[in-house]
Amino acid sequence: MIFLLVSFGFSGLAGLVSVKGTDSPGKTKAYACGEDYTVNRAQPDYNQFFPFAFFFTIMHVVALVIATVPKGVYLPAAVYLLAAVMALVILFKK
């Protein structure tokens, strides 16, 4: 809370000392090196990206969890590993 209040204080102080000017017509337009810029709204398709992202997420978390399993706790680790393998099989089942 202290850091939050300090940051709000700095923000208010910066607002007091900042330069105030008049609004220009192109103030909110995207900067395009002086050229007229037409807005193109891209609609990316993440259907091909999701399986790869999910695969790497599963593999990194499994590697972290399995690498930090204490000695003698093999059954829960094996069940966790089996669940991860099942998730990967379901992911790439096509």
C-alpha cells in the first residue's frame, strides 16, 4: 500500500509539472512518419498457435514439477506424469 500511495503521489506531482498544451487534431492518430495511415484491423487466427503454446506450457510445467519431486514420492509424480501424457495425447489427437 505504501508503494502504491507513493506512486500515486509521483503521478500527481508529474501531472503538476508536465507541459500543458492545446489539443491538435492529429494528437490521437497513429504515428506513421507523416504519411496518412488507414486503420486496418487484423483478425489473427490462433487455432494453429494454441496447440504449440499448450504443448510447451505442459512440458515446461511437467519438467519443473518432476525435477523437484522429493525422494520417495514416486506414486503422485507418476500419476501427474500420466495425466500430462494424457493431456498431450488429447491435444494432438487428430
